[in-house]
Amino acid sequence: MTQYSAIAADLRRRILDGEFAVGSSLPSEARLCVHYAVSRATVRNALSTLQARYLISARRGRGWYVNATEHTQGFDHMSSFAQWATEHHLSAGGRFVSRDHDRASITELRALHSPADQTVARTLRLRSLDQRWVMLERSTWAPWVASIVDSMPDDIPSTTAGLAESGVDVVFTRHRIEAVAASSEDAQLLGVRRSSPLLMVRRLTTARDGRVVELGEDRYVPGSIVFEVTASGGIARRGAD
Amino acid sequence: MTQYSAIAADLRRRILDGEFAVGSSLPSEARLCVHYAVSRATVRNALSTLQARYLISARRGRGWYVNATEHTQGFDHMSSFAQWATEHHLSAGGRFVSRDHDRASITELRALHSPADQTVARTLRLRSLDQRWVMLERSTWAPWVASIVDSMPDDIPSTTAGLAESGVDVVFTRHRIEAVAASSEDAQLLGVRRSSPLLMVRRLTTARDGRVVELGEDRYVPGSIVFEVTASGGIARRGAD
DNA sequence: TAGTGGTCTAGACCACCGT
DNA sequence: CGGTGGTCTAGACCACTAT
């Protein structure tokens, strides 16, 4: 435990305990330096971590103010389905419904940054949360990871963890969120009515070296998972660029 | 322009120009200090701003690596519908369909942090993007802003801007994203079929002093707007807590 | 072992805010 | 004006990574 993270945790606790109410200001950085007996840089490091989570915000010449009493998990911390579940003390499961190899479509090739005439792996996977099927995951895997995906057991709980074991670190994901009507296949596998609303998340995951790993399309049963985002409004609160 | 933001901008330009490819490493912090003739703290401040945008990430003992060449707009920059539209060079419109005063429900009172037996303002508003109706906005306004909302013209393009003119700065918004089926009313106003899928965003907006301003529920026509999030994966890349 | 990023110190000057 | 946060310096020691 570093000093600044201990200070951040303590300040967070004091906010949750009500010592610093929403809308009120924190002690000045100088006072915090004295109180925690550290340098100003360390105090600012602690405050920055709370600011990054939108718990507090600073006003030049005035002080640090409390935005919220709750720590809300934003997309910052969203990674893989399984990782997310673990962090929330839920058990994530998965089962491959089908795995095939196929020629990539032109759209896919462009998205995968792959040369023409490549064979990709296509998978359909049911995913559960606490033993309840809540999501259907359709993935197209880039040729260079297809064999790794092939070798995974049918009930692997996390493909991201499986890839990591093979030395493929997923570091970057872009999510696009939309709403769609359930297809017949969706409805049957997820146990919902046809054309009932599903939350669809299109993902593009990238490895550390920049290569595209997977094109994913997840369809969630409404109510099973809520995507939550906390954002500070106003204009350009972040310092730079 | 501060030094660190200038350095961040320069590094970003060099990444975009291809001098540092995706997956490759940046010069070490020490080299960057020499190159830009600044102290290490300044270099790290610059790198942090790029890291916050998921453009680069660090590996202890190894160096800084380029994640992506693109700057992707995430929810960090999401504020009000109108502000978002303006930033994307789209024209946002709005029209109040109804405005009423009503007793707050118990759920609403708790969410608004309001004492019992308060009268809230309830509004239903159609919102357009480039002259197309794409969203239906149901809002419950806290008692202390109800009169401000009452005084707004029917076709006000941005209630957030209207509130700001009255001295109410919205600084904090929590979004919860789900999928729902269109009700009869939704279908009629948005021009879609009943029970067709809509993207629903529940919002809680808060003023600078911590008071809750609005409870909102937005329903988007699919395809009109895509919510996009870019996130770095891996395990707890952020320092603390 | 040499080089890297992660953390920390003890100062400094500045722009901005309220009085 | 005094107090606040924003930026910056010139060091230091540590944990981790590669060779």
C-alpha cells in the first residue's frame, strides 16, 4: 500500500462517513499535508485518484469540493465480462454454443486490419451470472488467435484470461451500445420472447501490440446488467490538450 | 498553454504522424526530459494526460507503449444532449410535449434527497437531431428548480443551458443504460412500432452544491445515437485504492 | 546490473478567488 | 491582501524488467 493510495482510501472513507458532505469543501492541500505528514505532491496524487472517479473536483483558488458520496463504477474499470463479475463478487460462467472457422467478410477484414482471404474463428457463447444465462456473445476472432480459441474448453469462464495465459494481453476495448430486438435464435437461447428488447454491445478488442483480437457483439437480457457511467459535466474539466 | 500540455500535444501529434507506431514504445521518461528540457514531473504530467485518454499505457520497468492512434470520445466528455450535439456539429432541438406539477413519489423523494410532501415538476419532451425526432425525455425536476423549468419556452434547445443562465450549474451526471420496449405513448411520439426496442438512459443530474436537479429517463430510437466507450483493459492500471 | 516507471520530498512561482 | 489550487524543479529511493 502506497502512501497516496492510503490517503485516498482514508479521504474516501471520511466522505462516505459524512465527515465531508456533498457540496462541501475538503481541507486545503496544505492542511492535508500537515494532517497526513506528507509532501504536497503525495496529497495531490491522492486527490487525483478521487478526482478521476468523479468523487471530488477542484476549483482554482477555492478548494476541493465533494461531488458525490458514492463510488460509482464507471466504464473506466470495465474490462472483460468475467473480470467485471469477479470485481462485483458475482460468479461468471460461459458455454460455447458453437465454434466455426469461416472466411472473413469484407467488413470484418477491414475491422480486423487483416489482409484478404483470411480464415477467422466465429464463436457463439452463452454467458451466465450467478448461474443465470444473461448474455449471448457472438465473436469473430482474428486469424492469429483462432487456434488459441479453438483449444479452449467449452465451459471456459473467461476467454480473456485464457488468451492471457497464451501471452495475449487485451489492453484496449471500444464499446458501442445500442438496443436491438431479439432474433429467433437470441430468443431461444436466452429464454426471452422474440423481438423483445435486448441491450447490444459491439466490442472491438485490441492486444498490447495494437493488433485486433476480436470483434464481439454481446446481447444482454434487460435487467440482468446495467451499464453505468458517471460523468462530470461542464466544459473541459480535465487540464490539458 | 502550459508546458506539459504542449508536450502532450506534441507527443500526440508524433503518434498520429506515425513516428511512434501502435504497440511500440515511447522514448523513456529520462530521454523525454532531455528532449523537452523539463523536469520528470512535467514529462509525467504530459504522459498522464495521454494515458487518461487511453492513448498510451505504462509497464513498470519497461516503458510507455502506444495503445491506439485515434483519440476516441468517451463518456468523459458526455454532458447534456445539446452540448454533445454541438460538439459533433449537429443541431439539437427540443419541444415540450407536456409540463405538469405533481406530488413526488416516495422513490422520487429519496432520489431527489427531498423532504416529504414536495411538489415536483414533471416534463415530457421530444428531442431532435438535425430536424429528426430521435429521443423522448421524461424528467422529474426537484422543487427548487421547478419554477425555472416552468419559465422556459416550449422549444428551448437546451434545458441545461437554460438552467445555467439561472445560475444552476449541472456538474455531475450518472447514467444508467438499459434496453426497453416502446410503450404506446413512446411509439406514437417517436414514430416507431409499439414494443420495438429503445435504448433507455436513466440520468441523475446534480448541481455544483450537491443538490439533485433532475431525474431523467431518455428513450432513444435505435440507430439515431450510438453510445461509445473506450476503455483500457487489464487489471487495475490506475494506481490506487 | 543497468534501465525503466512508481513514488516521494522540499522547495518555488504563478493565476485565481474571496475579502 | 492572504489563501487556494496549478504548474514546475531537482533531486531521491524503490520495485520491476531485461540481459
